[in-house]
Amino acid sequence: MKNFIKLKCFVCCVLLISCDEQKNSPYVFDPRNLLETSISLDEIADDILYIPLDNSYPISIVYNYYLISNSIYLSAKDIGVVIFNREGKLQKKVGAIGRGPGEYFRHTRFTVDDINGTIYIQDSDNRIKVYSKSGNFMRCLSFENYIGDIDLVKYFNSKLFLFNYLQFGNTKDNWIITDTLGHLIKTKERVIPVFLSNWGAQSGTYYFNNNLHYWNEYNDTVYKITPDLVQKTSFLLSHGDHRLPMGQFDPERGMPNTMLLLSVFETKNFFVLYYFFNKKRSLAVVEKKSEKSFLISGEANDGEGIPNNLDGGVRFLPSYYFAENNNEYMVGLLEPFTLKQHVSSESFNISTPKYPEKKKELEKLAARLKETDNPVLMLVRLKK
């Protein structure tokens, strides 16, 4: 009888541990299991703000942008890296595009020191050009002798993180860490096998909860790197035929059923993924606690993104996240032509948003803008 009681207690302990492990196991994102379920902006946010960007330099394609301190840092085709204040007024241009001394030829990726405003622009040939907060050239960090190709660079905790392309076979490390002068501090050896692909996969980073997060379409894990340089799991991307193959493949035949990630980030309450799958773009918003998912297809008549019932404006398609003064924000880019067209529509005229006064402000903004003006930043403050 005593042995039976002991065995029963042991089984109960095992079951409790197993349940606890399942409860604490990371979330697994699988686009094949999501059903289209809409969500309105007022369900997750309580305020909205628009920042029209100065027209001093015409912006066509935006590569990256960050809101840091009182400034907006933005990289755009044919312009390079420019800095605006929080009202959208141009402050300065960082360096210049070119191949001469102190110039950069490539600028699709850049990062900013959030303390002193130093800008690190990832140039070609594994070089990083460094500029002061005032936009003046300071130095060039060369990693030309490094085995592998740098995919993106990120400033974090007074260090530079250089994440590498994984699909070209000669990359030894997933990422390396240097100080701001380029001296090696630490390396992280790649965990996936060496392979050769004909597809340049998307990758990205984001800051959340004082950690640096990193994702790559060939990885099954979205990683977080802590301030003490420990790599941990944030959440997982499911295995299956919907993932990019590690070998050669025909994009025209394989793409419709292949998930292509476009942007990934998380907030206190949500995982947010924007991706291409099953011949359409989709935005998934997943509640962390319940793992309940909201899926918005890109095939809506009034555009992509979350229906905006805060001010009746254009649907919100977030691409960036930041936290400031104990508040969380998601940010998206909006073309003036799209905004003006929406405000002049019948659906906007008859809409009854949560904040009618903000609807009037949006009408005034649309009236001030020209269709050919630079993009507008759309900031949404999340509920606490």
C-alpha cells in the first residue's frame, strides 16, 4: 500500500512538471493553422498620432526608420540617411551617398546609438561607416577579412552585433559582437547546417523588454539576446513544407506555398508578424497569454492592415515597435495619396469612430497634404 501511494505521488509530480513545462514552452507560430479573424484598432490601442515628414528631400522607397529620443532616423533610396525631429522637420542629412572618402555606397541597413546618437551605416564589402550625431564622418570599421557576409548590424548595450547571412555556405558564425571600434568581443557559432541557397532570405531585429531580438527565415527560432550576451528563445517558427528550402529551388513554383516573413516584432501582450503565404500578404496579431490569433488578409478593398476605428482613418499596417515613457507604440508608414483618397471616400464620411475630434484633425491633415508629399508616420499607442 505504501509503495502504491509513493508511486501515485511520483506520477502526480511527473504530470505536474510536464504540465508546467508545457505551460512555459515557447509559442510556435504556424501560418497553416490560422483562420482569418479580424480585430479593430480600438481593441488594442487608445491613441493615434500622425507625423508628416519634411519635403526637403523627396522620399521614394524607405529602407529603415527608428524613433530614438527626440529624433526620427530614416534611410531612403537616393537620399541616404536623414534625421527628422519628432514633428517631422528635417534636422540634418548624415554623410552622403558615393564611393569617396567618408561616403557610403550602400545604406539599406543602419543602426543608432540610443545614448549619444552615433550612426552606424552598413556599407558594402563588410564595412561599417560611423557618423556623429551631427552627421559628420568619424571612421570606417572594416570586416573585409572576416569569413562570411554581414547581413545586418545592430547597436545594443554599447556594443555592435553583426548578424550574418546563413544561406551562402561560408558563414561560420550566426553573429559576432564587437565594441564600437570594431574589436571582437564574442562570437556565436551557427547552429543550422551549412547549405547553399539561391534565395536571399529576409532577416531582422527588434528591441523589446531590454533585449535584442533576431530572426532569420532559415531559423526555426526567434532569438533574444540579453544585456549579458546570453542567447535565449523568444518564440518559434513551425517546421514544414511552408518554410524556405535550404537548397536550390524554383521561386515561381515554390513561392505560393512558402511563407516569406516581411517583418516580425513583439509587444508586452502580442506577437506581430507580417508575411506572404498562400499567394497573399497577411498580418497576424497573436495574444501572448491565450495564444489567440487575429489574422487580417491583405486582400481587403480598403487596403492592408487593422481596421482603424479610432479616427476612421486608413487601415493600420505596423512595421516597427518602440517603448517610451512607460508607453508602447506601433508605427507604420502612410502615403499622402492614400490618406487623401480615403478621407474623400464615402466610407470615411459616414464613419463614426471612437474619437470624433481626431477624425476632424485627420481631415485637416489630409487637406494640408499634397499627393506627392513625403510619407506620413502613423503612431498608435497601445493599451496598458
